[in-house]
Amino acid sequence: MFVRKENVEAGGLMSYSADGLDLHRRSASYIDRILKGEKPAELPVQQATKFELVINNKTAKAIGLTIPESFLVRADEVIE
């Protein structure tokens, strides 16, 4: 189990983490607000709201693991 999608693309079994693109978009909005004069200490803390599940089915098969179809359909990306 990994945090980064790149590890799964390199052969890891699966990852579940906050969507990096969504985090960058949120960061940009914070930067915009700061550049417009808001004080960073007064900005609300935000948590990630969008997560991504990536499964490497090729790796699963290589180690003899069968991932149920019901789990695969929930994944955001399945690497065959």
C-alpha cells in the first residue's frame, strides 16, 4: 500500500491518497488570497476532500492475489 500513485505505476500494488491535482488547486486559491492581502494566520485550515484509489492489477496477478471485481470498479484507476 502506497501514498503516491507513482509507486503503483512503478509496480506497487495499490495506493490511496488525496488527489494531488486537487491539492494544488486548493493551494493556488490560498496563494491568491494571500497575495490579495489576507493574513495567512486568519485563513481556515482545509482538509483534502477528494481521494484517489489506484490498483495495479498486473502486480496483483504476479503475486497470486485476486482482487474482487467489486473492489476494482470502485478504483479511480486500474493498471492492467
